[in-house]
Amino acid sequence: MWAPPAVLVLVWTVATAVGPTSDTDINDLYVYSFIRDQVLAGDVPYRDFLFEYPPLALLPIVLGNGAVALSILMLASALALQALCGALAGPRAAWLFVALPVVCGALVRTHFDLLPAALTVGALVAVTRGRPALAGALLGAGAMTKLFPALLVGVFAAWLLSRGQGRAAVRCVAAAAAVIAVVLSPFVVLGGLDNMVRFHLERPVQIESVPASVLFVLGGSEVTGNPLRPDRFKSNGLDGGSAVTVQILFAVASIVVIALVTLLAARRGRGTQEHLILATLGVLLAFVALGKVLSPQFVIWLAPFAALLLAVRGRGHRAIAGLLIAATAVTQLEFPSRYFDLVAGDDSVVALVGLRNVLLLTALSATVAALARSPRRDAVQPHTGSAPH
């Protein structure tokens, strides 16, 4: 029982500290330290200084005081994720998760994304164990940490409806809404949330995103910021030329794909655990692969699903997991060591990021296809060692 977490701690300690997977030349630690100093000085986020994250992101940012403290906090999140993956898909998933620090690299300890990822997978465990209110509450908490889990509330409700559990779907949505309302209400009263909304609406296409790869091919767009100084959105993007048109087209595509995945999740009689895992991954991939921002740490959200899909061994699942792992590995080849070459427009790095983005789009297509052909519940044989549906 203790072997998988013990090995994860060992791999984390080595892989994120030494060797090719330990590069932290570019990270968010300085940004976090600035936010922490502002909060400890008594300033109110949103009102007194720009804070682009939801309110609960303050917890890992303030508690993770420095590189070591944040690494310990994220290791704890990784151990929770490992246990949750084991609860969903058996010991094999827990062992596969040991590879996380190697596949993702030092990103896992210099960003707080493992926390919302753990809340998301925790919600998966809760809803498949008949705890829809707890699942909704966990998604609400995740949304108030890094926004993306909010996209999954509709998928969870659709999945419950596919099982004929209308009341459970209502409890799930209500719990998520209640948590979000409770967390946001003090900041709504204090004012300033519109600054966060404007930040995300006005932010240009981020330079590592799929829309950016398209813009590099089309030409005519300029990089915001430079290798020495990021733009006012704390990153580098592409603006001008066809940027607005491409951004709108990808936003529409993202909405359409997320709606499609939600409809597929709602198909009557398909409400298996495996079906929900695929639907959850489909929404996350649509957000990551079709959104205007694709920061390197976003691949952390996908890592647990590679372990889950390899463990359940469904039709085509290994191919999807392989695509996720390959996309994450290619991300490491570019970030952080060659990020400034990308900003400078180096063709080889632009092509490398383009390859990563093609892998993500292929994974998205394969996930939607697997979801569409997912068998009915009465046709599914339980997997040996998997948790009950």
C-alpha cells in the first residue's frame, strides 16, 4: 500500500532537482512572491492589485512561501492525486502516476496546478461513489483555484442524467454554485473582480497556444513583449494581422467541442466510470488545445488521465494516453530551455511547439471518437482491479 507513494516521493525528489527534468530557469515563483507580499501587507486582491487567478489560488501562493515550501505543497497534492487515481482505476494507475515528475519535469513544483488537478480527480471519485454534492463542491473549489474545473460541472450533471439520476445532477450543480458564490461574494462586495475579467478578455493569443501556431504559419502578427521583458499580461503573445479572427474561430470551436462532449456524456445508458473519464478529458483537451492561452503548466492537468486511461485498458485508450504523454514530453523539450528562442521566432522551436499542438489536437479527436463509440453500460464488463462504477 505504501510502495507507490514512497516511490513517487523518491522520483519527485530526484527528477525535479537534478538532471534534464529539473530546469526551473523560467517559473512563476517571482509572481507568486509579489502576490504574497501584497497580501501580507494587507492589500486586497483584485481591488488593490491585479490578481488574475480566482480567490482560492491565494492558498497555495501564500502557503507556498518559496520554492521549497511550494514544492512540498505540490508533492502533497501529487500524492493525493496518486491515491485518487488508484481509487478510480486500481493499483496500476497509482504506479503509472509515479512517472509524473519525469514526464512533466520541474513544472510540477514551480506552479500550483497540481492542486486544482487533485480537486478535479477527487470530484471524479466522489461522483462515481454516489456523492454528487461532494463532487460539485470539489469542482467549485477547483474552479475557485484555477477556473478550468468549472467547465466540468455541466459534464458531471450530463453524466448523472444519463444514469437517470436527475436529483443527483441538481445536487452536483447546486453544490458547485454554492461554493463559487461563497468564495466570490466577499470580493464582489469589495470590488475589483472586473479587473480579472478584463485581464482574461483582453489578453492576446499566447505564444505557445494552438491559435499561435496557426498565426505563425499565416504570418503578419507581432510578438508582444520580448525575450527580456514579458507583456502586461505577464507572458508573450501574438497580436495584429489575423490574430483577432483566429482567436474568435478557435473560441467558437472550443464552445462547439465542449458542447458536443457534454451531449455525448448525457447519452442514455452510457453512464460508466470510463465514459465520465473520457468526457472529462475531452473537455479539458478542448480548453487546452483550442483556447487562446496554453501555458506549459496546463499539461499537468492532463497527466492523471494518461495514467487512468492506461490502467483501464479500454479500446483506443492506450493511443490517447500515448498522445498525452508525447505532448507533455515535447512541452519539456521547449519549455523552459528554448522558450526565449520561441519568442525570438526561431523556426525550429516554432515547429516543435507546433508538433506538440498537433499531438494535443489528435488526442482531442481520439478522445471524442472514443466517447462517441463508448458502449452501453449493460455491454461493459468490469475491469479487473478497477473500482466499481
